[in-house]
Amino acid sequence: MRCGAKCLLVELEINGEKQVKPINARTPVDARKTIRLEYGAEANILSVRSEKRK
């Protein structure tokens, strides 16, 4: 985990199946990069939101 990183929730669609994955990243752009590196081009990213703390 890098300095300034926070947990972002990425909502994505893979093979017609919607999933929500928590990703540790500094910005939403970094979270999208991480998802694309992990799942490739077939992952359709729907939204990136910050996780609300309780």
C-alpha cells in the first residue's frame, strides 16, 4: 500500500456478470489501471467510488 492510498470500490462487468471489487489506490485512475492490468480489456468498468467508513 502506497502513501495516500485509500480503498476504492470498483463496480465492473465481466462476461455479463456484475462485480464489486475493493482496490487500494491513490486515485480512481489508479484503480482503473489496476483492474485493467488484472482482468484485461474484457472488463467493462462501470463506476469507481470511495468506500465510506463507518
